[in-house]
Amino acid sequence: MHDAIPQLQDYLSTTAKRLPDKTGLVCGGRRVTYGEIESAANALACGLQEHGVRRGDRVIIFADNTVETVLSFWATLKASAVAVLVNPLTKADKLAYLIGDCRPAALITDAHLHRVWRDLVVSPHLKTIFVSGRLSAGTGAIPKLAPLDRVLNDQAGQPAPTRTAIDIDLAAIVYTSGSTGDPKGVMLTHRNMLTAATSISTYLEIQEDDVILNVLPLAFDYGLYQMIMAFRQGARLVLERSFAFPAAVLKLASAEHITGFPGVPTIFAILAEMKGLAEYDLSSIRFVTNTAAALPWKHITFLRDVFPGARVYSMYGLTECKRCTYLPPKDLDRKPGSVGIAIPNTEVWVVDEQGSRVAPGVVGQFVVRGATVMKGYWEKPEATAKKLKPGSLPGEQVLWTGDYCKMDEEGYVYFVGRMDDIIKTRGEKVAPKEVENILVNLPGVREVAVIGVPDDILGQAVKAFVVLEPGKQISAKEIQTYCQSKLENFMVPKLVEFVPDLPKTDTGKVKKTGLS
């Protein structure tokens, strides 16, 4: 088989050959060179194959953001297997579901998580459990166990296994959050992920001398791609487990002269409340990114103040295609509220319920066409058929995202809301995001979530859950009056509840299923 056609793991191999002595990863007090990462990933890949992992087999990586997790991802690809990264906060019941769903041949995990996984080793599909770290005394014998350190030592110096996969084979399965049902496994090929990494790296202008901070879980595709893009360019990745201790993270960011800071609104809200932020030298930061919906103007203003030399990117995407759009930083003032234009090598448009393209300014379902679009949902053909539909060219399939958006005359996209989230009140449709974007800009409001609740007269009533900034006092009436000055009457929250915080998913997104 000819190796000229690239696969995702070539990002590591090529960079390691070019920059073997460069520090590619800083994590947990360790500094690891690209050459060391490549060598260890080759060893683990050989270990996976020796323990029965074959082409196309799934390997679940259930671990924290650690050096071993990074090695495990690349090793899985080198073994021609499929990486399934699972958030370390996942509970036993959900992990059991994932194991039953994708039937992995191997589980790579941390010793300190044994209470979550130890009763699941009876799965007939699991050939081996590779464990990083020492199990606590009294754990008892665990079948199928292979200490990760021993595997790395036994296979040290081995070259990468002979590649058998091709670029349309699966590289990863990324499970969606499952907020409206069982999690669905988004199938991503090498070609999907190579295309996404190339496209995003291009518009972010990532360079070899960049130092990218990642406090997001590697199990979250936004976090995973920080590593992939850094390794693609030969940049340095500074990997942290979370943003739970922001002062320590910012101290490290300053010491490492971070140039790239990917975040989510929750992280930016924490930063906005920090006292003494000016004590940290963050002048080296060249770009700051946010994904999901458009950044509220309050956050944009804050980020510009804190990172005056940085380009601020507001972006939008979903797991099924990684990234759809980005707003060029030069357009932040000109297109407030927009999530931007299609990423390079991707086409996007908006359709009505019949699939016809709509005029500028008309709200409809957002459609994405490009090589980043998933192969489908793992073993869920009916769910796949709802998302992947025939395109305008013969034989192709495009992604119907399930999101409401609109586009202006210049092709800039405005995210309106998830179709499942739309509130139907007084015969009108209300996009919660539109109300949230207004409320979050009210001085004194830190976070807000808007949902629809049953109402005998209205069908659904608009309800706002509001988190205030420390020491601020705002009444429900003031919230409603502010909304009345900015929104149509039917969009004004009928109900306002003040809460100390909002329930979040493992990736920091607001979990509306926890609100009522």
C-alpha cells in the first residue's frame, strides 16, 4: 500500500521527523518533545496490535487531559483503529452505554477512574484494559489489565505498525452530549478531520512558533482539534485539565508566552470576574477563539480590553461537521451578532422546509456542504438519514444541521437557534438565543438561559434563568422592562428566575434539560 496519501497521524510523524527535539507538549509539569511523542505513540500502537486491536476496531480513551491521553490518541490511529475519546467526568452508566454501543476492542484509562470502569471490564468486546498510573491498594485483581507503562517499555524503539487504513476509514467517533436522548456517535474519517484541521488552521493563521493553551477536554472536539492543529504546524500545546484554577492557568500562560487562547463563554465569564487580571502578562496572545453561537458584544469588548493585541474569532459549528463558519476579526464591528462566513473549502446556505434556498434575511434550516461533513451516526441509519440528505449535485449528500439561521446579502450567517429549542408562544416562534443575547448585555447580568415552559393560555411561556454578577441587584421587572426596549412583546420573558449558577455539560455548555 502506498503511503503518499495523508492520514491524520501523519501530522505527528511529519512534524516529529522535521522537529524531533522541539517541545510539542507541556502538561502536568512535563515537557515532551515531538520525537518522544512519536516514539511513545509507535510503541503503544504496537502494544495495541499485540493485544488484539485490528483495523477498524474502536479504542475508548477514558482519561484526563494528560500526556498519556495524547499518546493514546495518536497510537490508536497508528494501529489503524478508531479513537473514541470519553470525558473523564462521565459516570458508569453512560460509560457502560458507550461500551455497549461502539463495542471497543480496548479501553485506555486512568487508574484513579477505576471506580467508574472496573465493573465494565466484563464486556465481551474488550480484549484489554490499558491503565495509566497505579491502582490503589486493595483494588483486587482486574482481568484483562495491561499497565500502560509496561506496554510502553516492552515496545520501546519499535517503528509504527504497517498502515492498513486509507483516508476514508474512520479516524474517530465523537459522541454528542445526548441532552435529548441517548448519545449518538458521530463518525469522522481521516479525510473529514484532515480537511477540518487544514481549513481552521488556515483562517486562524496558526504558525510553527505558536503556543496554544488548551483547558478544554480532549474528549470535546473543540479541545481535540487544538492538539491536532498544533501538531500539524509543529506548534507547542500547553495542555491543562480544566480552568478550575484560573489563577494557576494564567500564571502558566504567562510563563509559556501563550499565543493562542481557545475558550467558551463560561471561561470568558470567569475571566471577567477575576480580580487582578492585569497582574498577568498576556501580551503574547495573538488570537482568541470562541465557538457555538455568536459572542455577546459584552464578551467581545472584554476580550479586546484584556487581549488588546489579539485577533478575536467568533465561530459556529457542530460535531457533525466540526466547524461551519467563522467571523473574520476585521468584521466584528461591521457584522455584530454574526457567526461569519463559511470556513475555507466549505459551502453553506439556508433552506425552507421543502429544501428550497431562501432569500437573504429569511430564517430557515442551515445546510453545510463539504469534506468535513460526518460519515453518519454510528449504527443509527434513521438518525443519519434525517441529517444527511441529497444535495443539488448528483450523488452527493449534505448536512441539514437542525439549526435555524439566516444570511444577509453578503453571505454572513446569523445563528437563530436550535430547532429543538425554539419556543412557540402566542402563535409566534421565539429563538431563546435571541433573548439571551439581549439579556447578557444588561449590566450586572453574568449568564442567562431562556427556555419555554407550559402555559395554559400562551401554549408556552418564555422563562429566563438569570445569574447576576457578584454584588449586583436587579429585579425581575427591570429584566422585563429592558427586554421590552429591545425585543418584540411576544419575546419578553413572562417569567424570570434568579439562580446562583446554571447547570453545565461536561464541556461547559449550559444544560437546559436541567432547567424547568
